[in-house]
Amino acid sequence: MILQDTNVLNLEPNIIDSVQESEDSLDCFEDEFEEKDETTYQSVEKERHLTKWMDAWSVIHGLEGSSKSTYMISTSKHLNKIGLDTVCFNLRGCSGEDNLLLETYHSGKTEDVDFVINHLLENYDYENIIIIGFSLGGNLTLKYLGEKSGTISPKIKGGIAVSVPIDIASAEKEMDKLKNRLYIELFFKTMKNKLLLKAHKFPEYNLNKDLLFKATKFKHLEKLYTVPVFGFKSPEDYWKKASSKPYLKTIVKPTLLINAKDDSFLSEKCFPFEEACKSEKFFFEITDYGGHVGFMSSFKVEENNWLEKRMERFIRENIELELR
């Protein structure tokens, strides 16, 4: 279905060991707006029964973001206010600490999403879980919901994805353009430093540092890291296998994708009109403005909440959860 529109937290950080003997980090934002000291995972488990809400959101950030990203915090605050716990999922190496393995994350690595969702299902009492993802996290959200459509838990009620490059091959061509050079330089600053750290910790990785320093496109980094470390044949093979667009047609839970026309990262192939027209569960909303995970609706902080309210409306009208 196609839609169109023109227009301080209670923080409990946990690090959970995954089956790959690495670390996934979860930040649980609950219904009190005060900051708590870091606790161990075990103590969080013991206190979990104090939470009164039965509904939760698993929120996944974008490339090189974290649970501390502005859009993650504003989303968590709003969802808390309407009676939803939020579990902010830090992708490997994005919590402020390096993860234990050479492998970190990539646009299609839904194994970690699956691990976190199963962890919530097995260890918490939530009856309804909704997944939300921004940018790269949105691609993971859509791909996961499509991949798992035949086996997904009935407690997973749906998803929302925002500013998503669902066709990675064409989106990377957009990101390589001059208009995005400043953004790419900001991404590369942290990404290159992380690869240097991995090369130091794992000498067998044999990173070509000369090529790393010369890299100016995502494809360059993919050749140096993503392809060899994760076993892809080439960057093109990675783009094809990691993109969420082929999975949209198999989504069986109410799921909303919001992309803006003026998002400089997105190509025409990232606007899935045909897939939405053919689906009863996948909803695509295109806005005239919004940029990449922007969607500014006011210069007043307290009024700049169009995106959060749109998420809330989708929960009420399409996922049909009772909220405060």
C-alpha cells in the first residue's frame, strides 16, 4: 500500500554474548526519565519484573550510529510516553567499545537481529514486539521481516523503517556523488579507524593500509573488509544479497517504510511503489521533504516530532495496539 504525506532516559545498558562469541549491546529505555548507572546484565534481569508495559520496540540505528544517536533518543522518549518500552540495539562495534571478533556488521547481517529478537522473546515477558530501523538499520528491519515471514513469532507484530537504501547498488552510486561528499567523509573517519583497530588486533586479516587511506567510496571499503571478512564474492555480490528490496514482497506483518523525495542518499530504485501496490502488509509512504533521517517539522524542539507521531499513528491504525 502506498501512502503520501507532504509535510533524559532510564538507561540500562547490557552487553549480551551472542552465539558467535562476540558482543551485542542493548540499551533498555523504560518509562522513567532519569539516567541510571550502568548495571550488569544479571541485575537488569532481576529488576525486569518492575516494568509494567507488555509492549516493546526493538530499535536499530543507522550506519555508524548508536543508541545515543539523536533520532534513537527522541524515538525512545516518544514511545515511552505512549506506553512502550524500547530496546535500542547497538550493532557490533557501535556501542563505544570494539566487539571481540574481526566481524562487525553490515547492511544485510540479520543474524544479529534474529539473535536479539530471540533473546527478548526468551528472557522477557513482552506480548507484542515491533521492530524499527533507521537507514542501514531499516534495511536490516525490512530484510529480517521478509526473510522470517514463514517462521516469525506471533509476538512480532510489525515494523517501521525510515530513510532506507533498500537497493544498495543504486544507493551507493548516489552516495558517491559530490553532493554527499561531506557525509561520506564523516562516515569514513570512524570506519577507517575501526578497520585499523581490527588490523592491529587481527594481524592475519592483512589489511592493505595504503588502499584504506586512499579509499573514497564505500565500494573501496567493501573490497578491503566486507567482501573478504564476510565471504562475499565481490561488492556486487554483497549489494545483491544484503539489499532488502527483494524481501518486501514476502513481508506478512504490518510494516511501514518512510522515505523522503529529497533524501540525497536514495536512488529511484529505493522507492518501492510496485511492491507496495501488490502487498496488503507492506506500506510505503513518500514525503516531499525529510532528507535522510531528518523530517524536521519545527525549529522548536518540543514540536519537532512529526516522525514520532507518524510512527504512533501507524501503531494505532495498522498494527492496532492499544496505547496510552
